[in-house]
Amino acid sequence: MSDWLISLEGTEAGRTLAMVLALIAAFLHAAFGALQKGRHDPWLSRGAMDAAYGLMAAPFALFVVPWPEAHLWPILAGAFVIHFAYKILMALTYTRGAYTVVYPVVRGTGPLFAVIGAWAMFGETFTATQWLGVVVLLAGIYGLALYNLRHVTEARETLPAALALAVVTGGFVALYTTWDAWGIRSTANPFTFLAWFFFLDGFSTPPIAALRWWNMQHRPALGPLALRGIAGGLIAFGSFGFVMLATRLDKVGEAAVLRETSTVFAALIGWAFLRERVGPRRLMLMALIAAGAVIVEAGG
């Protein structure tokens, strides 16, 4: 399969596949975020998910894919550090703000910085039409965040800190997007980077989650938490893995922008599962986000 993927690099078929992968990743990323923010403490949810995908990736990393080349180990180490910092920031953000407020801010900040990072690292450029699409998409994302901010009643006293953390977290989204793109492009077999990334990343937050669980006065049952971890781990292979593959097949900036349609899916998930209202204004803002993604893709 790796030979087939590599053969698509730089082709129209590869560009189409990258678009599909980025859009699927957007939906799965929204589902992943909702799982982390949902029933359990975000730290516990994230620790369970990381442990699950680390264990599932272990046999593939150790026995299936080729081992990383010497130059790939420092890149994998950097990815571990960057993603660990991102996850800490994301958990802090979720514990201070409503999901439908902070999630759009994180995802809205990410693509703008990612496009700039892709230009700096890979020499990628956007056309004027694509920049228009970025502006339209960001207007929809930040408009959605502002609308939710006006109507949210959950933890309003901690929202200023949550929003500040969300912006910083968005910067780390851009950082890990460009860094991971560098990593997956630096190895002969893209699945080597993916398998070893998930295997190593699985060691990051479980110790924090275990310590937090142990110190809780009312500890949640481990069974439901483990099931949430397995579900989140499976979703993570798509939500993170697909967008990494998309950055190898096509432009990093375009994949980053398309993935941020996850904000639309997040709003729909909030409506369907978290009982949050989706009125005509929010529908209009979600349409703006989708329109921005279409303009970016069409203008490429």
C-alpha cells in the first residue's frame, strides 16, 4: 500500500485523495475532540485514548513496518514533545471553556499559522483566490466562536483564560501540522512514521491521567473509561493519520485548511450529542466555513 501511495505523490489522483483524507480527518477530529470533552475529565479521556492507540500501534511499529532511518529519530522525538505540549494545552483549554466556544478558536488559529509555516518550511504558496478562501473560512470559524461565546452559560468566569489558551493551542496545531508533514516526507515508507508516531505518542499522557485518577476523591469506573479510550484511539488513527498522509500527497497548507471544516462537524456533534442548539445564524456561519474550504480547493 505504501508503494501505491508514493506513486500518487504530485499527481491529480494524489491531490484528490489528499482532499478526501483531509475531509475525513476533519470529521474524525471533531468526534475525537467531543470524546475528550464529553463525559469524563479531559485528562482521563486523553490518557485513555493515548494508551489505547499506543498499544494498538506497537505491533505494527515493532514488527510490520520498516524501522525508522537514523535521521528520522530526532524528528520523531520533536513530534513527541510538540504533541505533548499541544495535548497539555488542549486539556487545560477544555477544563476552562465550553467545547463549542474554545474548539473553533483552536481550529481557526491553526490553519492560518499552518499556511505560513508551510510557506516557510516547504516553499508552498497560495493563490489570491485561495487566500480569499482562507479569509472566508476563518470568518466563519471565528464568527461561530463569537456566537457561541455570547450564548454560552457554562463556566463564563473562566472563559477569558480558556480563549487565551485556545489561541496558543491553535499555534501548536500549526506547529505539529508542519512538523509532522516534515516527518512523513522524510522517510521512504510513510507508514513507518505513522506507526512509530502513534506508538511513541502513546506514552505521553497516560502517566498524568493515572496520577490524576488515583488522586480523585470520586474515581470514575475504569471500564467505561477504557471503552472511551479504545474508541478514541481508533478514531485517532484516522483523525491524525489521514491528515498526515494528505500532507505527503499534496500541499500542507491545503490539507490544514480542509481539516478545519472539523468546526462544522463539531457544531453538528454538539447539537446531536451534547444537546446544544444550532439555529439559522450558526448554520450560516457553518456554510461560510464550508464555502471557504471549497474556495481554497478550487483556487489551487
